[in-house]
Amino acid sequence: MICAATDNQLSIEKSAPGRRGLHAKNPLRTRADVPANLCRKTAPRLPELAELDVMRHYTRLSRLNFSVDTHFYPLGSCTMKYNPRFNEAAAALEGFAGLHPLAHDVCAQGTLELLHDLSARLTELCGLDAITLQPAAGAHSEFTGLLLAKAYFENKGETRTEIVVPDSAHGTNPATASMMGFTTVNIASKPDGRLDVAELKKHIGPKTAVLMLTVPNTLGIFESNIEEICRAVHEAGALVYMDGANLNALIGMVKPGDLGIDMMHLNFHKTFSTPHGGGGPGAGAIVCRKHLAPFLPVPTVKKEGSRYVSDFGDARSIGKVKAFFGNTGVLVKAYAYMLAHSAEELGDIARYSIINANYIRALLKEMYPSYSSEYCMHECVLTPGKDMLDKGLKTLDVAKGLIDRGFHAPTIYFPLIVHEAIMIEPTETESKETLDQFAAAMKDVHDSGVADPQALKDAPVTLPVKRLDEVQAARQPNLRW
Amino acid sequence: MYTPHTKKDREEMLKTIGASSFEELVKQVPSKFLWPKFDLPQQSLDESQAAALLAGLAGKNCRPLNFVGAGAYERYTPAAVGAITSRTEFLTAYTPYQPEASQGTLQAIYEFQSTVCALYGMDCANASMYDGASSFAEAVRAAVRVTGRKKIVYAAGVNPQYMDTLKTYFAHSAEYTYVKVPMKDGVMDRAALPALLEGAACLAVQTPNFLGMIEDMAGVADLTKAAGALLVAAADPVSLGLLAAPGEYGADFAVGEGQSLGLPLAYGGPYLGLFSCKKEHVRQMPGRICGLTKDKDGKRGFVLTLQAREQHIRRDKAASNICSNEALCALAATVYSALYGPEGLKELAEANAGAAAFAAERLSAIKGCSLKFKGPFFNEFVLVVPGSAAALREKVLAMKGIDIGLPLAPLYPELGETLLVCATETKTEADILKLEAAVKEAI
């Protein structure tokens, strides 16, 4: 990364009145006659720049970022694996990219066929029966899943008001429950990080609609009692929703459907290698059992003879969670990724993500003890050792120290149940050499931090900016030029 | 396969871990669940094979000369937009949780928020939502939170897919009521507003509306305010190069579909939800927000801010469950807007309106065809056709490879046999004359 320290202007500050970038010419004979009272009174305050100004400005900004292609990015729970460039090329094919969402089905046969095959493959991969590809992201999938549950119970004439989540859950789980008008019931985890089954049984009953469970959980631990958990939930007449954020640990190795769950979500931008783009766009899916299928959003894709058609379901469908079909451009990338893997090779994704996480855990165990004494799945949760804590060093300092050493920080302070959590997910696409270098950087952070705590508290010092005043940002919000 | 491990790597790593085999690492998974049989291809494709397969599928999508809009618009994307969004440092970064290592993404989001505020004439904007429909739904949710009311009044010209999405967002309770402002001459019947707005949380309007018509918003905010309700306005951002901005007519929340700003149609996504509001509602905004601040040396920098609204802090008390945004799409929109600038966007809006006006003039002159409404429209309009609109669409598509517009009967039965015809800046005079000739011949 090169830091052009002298230039931190906004695009608007580089603007010059009357300077032009692109033009749009209107060669038509007719001019629209829009009455003046319907027109805007003042021009929008946008920058006036030449094309080169724009290119240079945003190219400079790009160089201020860490990214998977430039740095190891072990952000736990986010699955920052390599984003194959082939996927990008596939989605950019004009036949896919140029297709209007309301195109007649006869014009969309290629895309519909792709979506149909992708649906079939993913359903099989998950060991479930039906799928919707409409959700735009993971949280949007959770929302869709709880809508399905609500419709399912309404159809049965039952009113259930509670969503049960373990205290290790992603924040989106309780937030989604509230958004849907459910009450969240939190279940404390056991010391080993697993859901406390006895505690769970005390909290489920006729009011329980859904247990939302991340598998493996956010500590990187598999819920070994999952069968018993699912049985207990089903005996209470409720449903089990699997948060699929951590599917990278299971892909091609375990069929989630075999575990007894009723539905789960997929994050294409995690498990299926589509890029995160600085926060999005992602894409999600809900994969479910037969009893939830009639309630799926519309449209889905159906094959009739040799033709593919959009299927608008019936009155039981929950309707639409977004306009049009879904984030199809992202789904094309996920399909390209699926084509690159045989059944066995999909299992290798899980295999190497687990080996990599345990390797890091083993390399760091002396300096950064692991929360769990067991082997981990695809990610490990560590904490700074006593010698660091005694010197007043915190997880945040470790994160900033790593950035100075050319590595993106792990996820920090999550899951909430671990004090000073450092959550590392290396993913399967990182090599042993990279992990060795990362461990060396973590050791250097530890050693130099213990030797000179203040120096680590001052980190980062090699980046375009030092630690930022987040309090001021929130107190006096400056959100625009 | 994208894994780098050699056999030697694997052996050495397991040795360091202290495990005799991989199976030892996954003992916590009951063995009966491990390695089931998958009915999936036993062979993967190499890149050239996969490329051929995907090119074949892409080729099965036909590429008509397209006059369908209806909420997603065929637009020219300048080459510089793709050049920036394919920059690997933007493409493969995550949500900027570590601000010092994400200043590029953060500044781009700040500039995006500023761009949305400028276009919509609003005080503040967030880092984006999934699409126009979800932005619209979240804005109405915010209005419901602010007013504590559950009656949602909406103009008949709001995109039906937006309303479907909105109703899904409120599906958790039967307490919400939806009251439609009837349509008169293709726009909302303003005379009906005072009575309908009583006790309402908001009035939700779209302009240009789904039928392409420009709503006259003068005085609407006053009527809304008098009823103690908020005004939620949806608008296509390119139209705002020319048309009155929601901030100018007093909207409390303004939203839109950002696909217009340089994003491909891609069969429905990924698109870009634009979300903005007056400053008194800033803490009601869902999703990520970027703010400008200083580092400890006093140097300008950017961070995600006002996070106390969000799911990872507030959990079940959050304003929304959203945790992503459409950052890369937002970057495209920001670059697009910077490339065109205020003058260029005005030209674009005029080119759209001009193309649609020309198409309307030619098509309405065909015997049996006419414009359904007389008022001003932006880049699409409702055309009355003789006979079945759906059959006419299929016939011209099959004969000439032209998609002449969206039949409206399934969405607006009261409009009869009509088509919603759209022409953007991508349509030349020759294209429109071709459309005219094809429709003439098919009728």
C-alpha cells in the first residue's frame, strides 16, 4: 500500500465550476416538454471533474484499502477466501449482465437454466428439499426464514411468539426476531461454548416458534448434541433454523439436513467465494424442507418440459422480500464456483479450512490462549495472554498492531460471551507460508507489546491515518459534504 | 479448486497441530454425519470448460431491442465505472470494521452519502440498502417508528413490487393498514389526500411514478404535515438531473433505486437501495453510516458511525437487522455521478425524457394506439393498444426481436390493454423508428 499522505481531499474539493467529464447528447428531434414547476430549482451539488480527475481520485482511494488480494484477511465469521476472477468474468457476460429482470421468460432461458441447476445443486449440498435465491444477504435470508416460519404456523392455526437464540449468536438473529415482532429468548452457553441443552429444554414450549442456531457456532465449535437439540425443539412443535454463516466448515463434508434442521441460510459472499465489495453486494438463500416449501418467496424457477419458467407459487407464498428475482449477478458467480468443484473437492474446502484454523490455533497457543480446549472447526477464538492483559494491552491493540505488520485484523470482541475475543478464520485458500508469516506477526505483536506497551497502544503508525476519534464522529455527525 | 495445500503441507500442518489425521480434528461431529454421499457432479470443470458452459448459457438469453423499464433501466455504463469497481482493493475488501485499513472504502461511502444527499436534496443518507424496494420499505418502517402510527397511505402510482416488499416487511402484524390514494389522469388524486391522511404514519409517493408520470408535489408536504404524517418519496436518481428533488418539496424520507446510476440490469440484482432523510430522523436510518472525523494527530479520516442503532450492538433493539450494504454498487453510483457531474446528469435526464417523448409521439400516431394519460412523463409512458397487449408483446418479440414494453393488465387491470413503454438514453432515433414499424406491422 502506498499512502499519498498529502492528498486527502474529497472529490467535491477538487471540483472546478464548468469542468466537464462525460457528456450525454440528445440526438432526437423531440425534446421533452417538462413544465418548469416540476423541475428542480437548484442543480445538485456534485463534483465537476474531468475523467482523469475521477480516475485518479478513486484509484488513490483504492490504494488506502486492505483487501483479500493485497493482504491476508483473517476476519472471523466473514470467510474472506479468495474471490476467483473467473466468477467475475462469468457474471460480466453480456447475456447475463444485460438481461432485464422483467424480460419475457423466452428471453431468459439461459439465466433460468442456470438458476434451476444452481438451486438443485445447493439443495443437494444441504441435504434439504427446496430453496429460494431471492434474499439479498444473510440477514435478509434470516428475515425470509422467519417469515416462512410465521406463515407455516399461521397455516397450522398456531400462534407462536418466541425465537430462541444462544448468547453466542450473531446480532442479526435477535435483530431479525424483533423486526418480525417476535420476542427473543436468550440461552446461556455452557463453559465449552456449546448450547446448554438442559437450559434450552426449560425455555422451549408452545410459545416457541424457532430456535436459531449457528453451526458450527461462533466459537468455531460444532454443536455435538445437535440431534438431541433438534428433537427437543420438534417435540415442542417448533422449528430449527440453522444460521449458515459458518457453512465453510461443513461444505461437502456434512449435509446440514441430516442434522435434523428445518431450514438454513446460505451466504454466497462467504461460502461460495463471491467478493464482499467493501460491505456488499452479497446474496443469500433459504434452503428448507418440504413442509416449508409452499411458503417460499416468489418467483422460483421451474422446468416445464424443456423450458424453464418463473413460478409464482400460490396464495401460501410469503410474497416478495425484494423486487425482482434476487441478486442474480452474484448467483452467476456462485454457480461458476460450483462448476469448479466436484463433490469431493467441495469437501476439501471444509477440510482445509479446518486444518488452517487448527494450525493457527496451534502456532499461537502459548501467546494467545484458545477459548476452547478442543480442536476448532473453521475458525478459532483466542484471547490475549495474561502477560499482555497485565500490561494493560487489549484485543484492540493486537488488532491495530497487526495492521501495522501488513495483516488485516481478525474479528474482535465477538462472540460477546468471550472476554477480549480474537476470532480468526483463515479460510482454505491461504497457504501454510502465509499462516506462518501471520503467526510470526502475532508473535511480534505479543513480544514488542509486552516489552513496550505504549508503542502498541499507539499503533497503527504506518497507515494513512492513526487511530480515529469515533466518539467525536458519533457526537457531532458529519455525514456528507 | 482454489486450495494451495500440497501433501507435504498437510502432513506438516497436522504434525504441528498434534493430530494424527484430519479425522481427529472433527471428532466433535458425530461420525454418522461425516462424508455422506452427494448427488453432485463427480468431476469439476477446468476454467476453459466452465467458460464454454457459461458462455453457452449466456447465449441462450436472447438480447432483444428492449423498451421495458418498470423499475429497472437499461443504461449506458461508462467504461471508467467498471475500471474503478474492478479495482481489486475495492472488490475484495470487507465492511470497513478496521477504519485505518479501510479509508478508501470509507471515503467512497462518505462521498456516496453526499452524492445521494445532493441528488435528493436531503440532509443525510446511509451507506445504502439492498435495492429500491427494501429502501422504500425501511423508510416507511422508520415513519411508523417516528409517528407511532400504523396507517400507511400510498399513491396508486407506487411501484407494485415496492408495495409487495413493504407488505412483507410488515407481515409480522395485522395491525398495519394500507390506504391507496386513487389515481386520476395517471397521478395521485390530490383532492382525496386530506381525508385519507387522517391518522396516517406517512404518505408514500413515487415520482416519476410506476407509470412514468411526474407527480406534482407542490403543497403535498404541507397536507401531510397538517395531518401529523411524514412524507416518503421514491424517485429515480437520473430523473433528478432534471426534476424537482424530494428535499425541495419537503420530503422527510427520500429513497430510490440506484441501479440507474451505472449498474447492469443483471436480471434483478445486485442493485442499490438509496436512502436519505431529514436530519431530525438521522438516528432512524437503518444500516451502515460513514462519518468524517479526525485521527489522533488531527488528520481527516472516516469511520462507520452512529452504530448504536445497529444489530451488532443493539441486537433485538436494533433499527433494522441489515448488516451489509451494497458498497461496491454504491461506489459505481458515486463514480458515475462524478463522471457526469451536475451538467451531465441534466443532459442524461433530458436525453431520457426526449427519447421517451419521441417514442410516445411515434407510437401514439399508430392507428388504434394512443397515450393513456395526457400529463407530463419522464422516460416511460402508458400506451393503449388494440387487442391483447401481452399477445402483441410476444408477437413483436418473436417476429422482430423487439421487446416493446410491459403489459400492465396483470398489475393495473383498470388500465385495460396497455403497455408501459420505456426509452432511455440508449435508444436512438433509428431504434424508435424500428419499434414504430414493428408495432405497426404487428397490429
